[in-house]
Amino acid sequence: MARTEYFHDPNAPTPNSIVVAATAFVRDEHDRVLLIQRTDNGLWALPGGAQDFGESIAQTIVRETHEEAGITIEVTGLVGIYTDPNHIIAYSDGEVRQQFSICFRARYLSGNPTESSESKRVAWIDRTALDTLDIHPSMRLRIDHGYANLSQPYIG
């Protein structure tokens, strides 16, 4: 399913849903961040996705990170809650979401970066290489907040 993101765009479509989603900010022993290149829009992003019935939000991000990136993690904290009403995501099936994403800080436990049907590339990315990748501004904000180690989670 194709995905188009609008960020502070006056021509964005009107949202018709809000879905609880989560992303994981995970670093390895070299301070590199785990990123996937999404298959639905080609952008680089933190692994993550929507919560399923019957799971906690922490279980969601552990599952999503393993499914999308082949990495097993443990949730250790909260980077922030991202609910900008001017970040709209339109899907080819007609769903138009207003952003609602919780970004967790997580610790790498095991596994090797492995592509999936949702990720055409998975890699540990050095902080100095982030500017060379096509990353949506809202995702870059989460990554920057993750590296900043804010004293309190971001709420916005």
C-alpha cells in the first residue's frame, strides 16, 4: 500500500483516522542508530508501526522492530510522544491519518539487520551520515530527540 506524508502542508487531505503507533530509537555499541528504508515511500525511518489488539504499546514496538529489522530489543524509556495535527499520512486505500506516535528508547539485545516486506534496507547508521539520507522531518525530530537524551520526554 502506497503512503504519502504531508507535513505542515496546507494542501494536505483531511484526516479520517488516528492510529496508535510506536517507533524505536535503538543504538548499537558504536552509537549508531537502527534505521530502515521503508518500502511504501522509500524514506529512512526508525522501525515501528501500529499497535495490534491484545498487546501493550511496549510489546508493539518490540514486535515491529523484530518484524521490520530482524532486531530484538528491550524498551528502556520514552523519547517522546508525537501528535502534530499538521502531520498527515495518506494511504492508497483512502485512509488519511493524523500522526499519533510514541517513540521509545530501546536497548539492542540480539539479531542482525534483516530486510522485510516493509523494509528494503536495514542498517545501523552513524550519526554523521544522517544528513545524507532521505528522512521525513518528523522522523528526524525523533532521531534528534533520541540522541539529545532530553531530561523529560518530548510531548508535542
